[in-house]
Amino acid sequence: MSFQKAVNQTAFAKVGITGKPGSGKTTLLALLALYLAKKYHNGAPVAFIDSEKGSDFLIPIFKAEGVELLVEKTQSLADLRTASRRAIDAGACVLIADSITKFWAEAMRALKSETGSKRLGIDGIGRLKDEWAPFADDFVASKLHYLVAGRLGYEWDNAEYEDEGKMKTELVKTGTKMKAEGEFAHDFDLQIEMASIEDPDAVQYEKLRKKLKRTKYSAATMHVATVKKCRVWALNGAMFRWKDQAGYKAGYYEDVAKCFAAYFDCLNIGGQHVSVDASRNSQALFRRDSEQSYYETKTKCEIAVEKWDGIMGLLAGGQTKDAIRMRQIIGREITGTVSKTEFTRQPLVKLEAQVKVLMALEQRLKVDQPKTEDELIACIGMAREESEKFSLDGSLPAASQPAEQPEAF
């Protein structure tokens, strides 16, 4: 795989929205979907995989804009994982998933029911994450605009403070997040957090005794969207507000969606969409005997060293002066060093080649009985020439027995 000149290969929006109940998450999803469908795809249908029946209340909005709304009502993670394929087959250009939290919760209940567990441990959560991963990958790679909403959750951390001279720890909120699989938010190109506040323009005041007093107000709400994350710098940290409407008026989706136009304009809509090369993976790194696996290579090095030590023990075991000297000669002539550390740090290909020479020497010493250092060195030379016929696969050559110790050099 070679590096190539960079080109924009993100052709579809990937958006996540969080917020408290009533903050406007579902409505914003619908307005953004209408904007994408009408501006870029000639009013193609919008698909909605609905876990909370919110799609029912969007029908009038889509009718007003002349865009067909296609709906599946389910909370099954298994359905969610393949929803983009069905949406594309149905001709949709945008897929909405709301609420993503319900799909995560359903998968958790299903796993508990299947395993008979009341609470999921680390292994259970790991298994749940593995089942979630295909959806997360599809969210990024799918060739349609994918917009999701999830319930608002909080991040917690321990904070230390001093109380009467003693340090104490208290659990405090440190931020917000989407209630779903913990890493999922990293897949969003645009992440929005919704909130609802009282419309300050709906409150009336009158001056009473030189003080302002609120005397009348109506139940009007402002919907506030804070951009928590955007890959387009212009939108990072931006905040937008819209007033509650008495009813939907055709074209209103543009007023809302244009706030995020900087993100949509940055997309390569209509062009090629490639998130990552899905044909490339790391399976070879975990395959037994894989040449690409560092772990397997390290293990093979350890095996080669163990075989070396085992055969050397057969040839010249013990701590006698003659045995030590014989090991030194064999080690030096075959490996070029008498250092065990230097020997073990060699590349695998060298270790295995040297072990083969030692295996050949073991067989030769069953026949030859060198009496001097020169004769032993000559045997090692012949063993080097014969080593190619030896294989490290399987067991050592049959009938490997300790050779008789040569006489003192």
C-alpha cells in the first residue's frame, strides 16, 4: 500500500445529536435530513429506524416538503447493524436512527437474558462492544447520510478537596456524553448537544417600586444547539438558537440547517466516499505462524533459543571444564559470539539457521568423535553444510542422544 495525494473522500454526513427530553433532538434530525435530501439529492426519500415512535410526529413535516419518509420501528441492534443496506435498497439518501440509546439498552438486555446474568461483568461488556462494532463501522462507511440521536448522559470523575484539614474525594460530573457504547462518539464528524431554555422575549416586566418585576409570561421555549465537535473548524463550539414554532411552515428546515452549512459544504457530496480501506485488516497479526505478527515472531525466537539450549545440553551439558569449553567453541563457531544476550537478540531468521546447524552437529557427533578443538571446528563446518536438510517444524531428529564427551582438548 502506497501513500497518495490527498483528496476529499467523505461524501456523506455523519452526525450525532444528544440532549435532554424535549430539547429538540428528533426535530433537528428531521430538518437536517430534509436539507440534505432536497439540496443534494433531488428530494430522495429519508429512512428512519425508530426505537421511540418519534417518526409518527414528523410525518406532517415531510409531507409539507414533499419528501417521502420510510420507517422501520424496532429496538433490535441486529436490525440496526443492517439498516443502512435496507435504506439504500429502498432508495433513501439519508438514514435517521433515534434513539440510539434504546438499541444499546436492548442489546444489553438480550445478552443478560441469553447468559442468565443480572449484571454484566468486564467480559460481558467486552462481548457487547464486539457486537456493537459492526454498526459503528457501518455508520462511518455506509454510502448515505447517517444521522443519529441518543439520550444525554454524564461523565463522572473523582475530585479531591480539603475539608477541615483532611483530603476527601467526591464523585463529580466532568462532562456530557451520548448514552451508548462509550467509543461511538468518536465516529461523528459533527456532534451537537441540544438544550431547551425559556425564551427571554416571552417574559414581560413592569417597573414596581423602582424594581423590575416579572408580571406575565407565556410558555415559550428556545431550542439551543451547541456544537460539541466538528471536523470543520468554523463550527467548533458554535451555538445556535431557534424559537418554538406554533406549527411547521414549508421551507423552515433551511433556516435551521443553514447554521451547519459550513460542515455540509465541506463534504464531497456526489463524489467518492471512502472512510478506510475495509479490505485491509490485521487478522494476519493474530494468525498462528504469521510472519507479520510481532507476537508470533517473538514466540518463535523464544522457541529457537529453547531448542538451542536443549540441544546444547545434550551435546555438552554440565559445568565441567571440558563441557564449558565445548559449549564456548560451538557457540562461537556457529553464532559468532559467546554472549548469550547477543545471541538471543538476533533476528529470527539467523536464530533458526543457527539452530539447524546445531541440530546437524548433534547428528554428526553421533558418528564422529572429535579429539581436538580443530576436529570439533571441522565437524561444525560440515554440520553447517548439512544444516539445510534440517527443519525446525515438528520434533527434533529421532534418536537424539547425548554424544560421548570428547577428550580434553
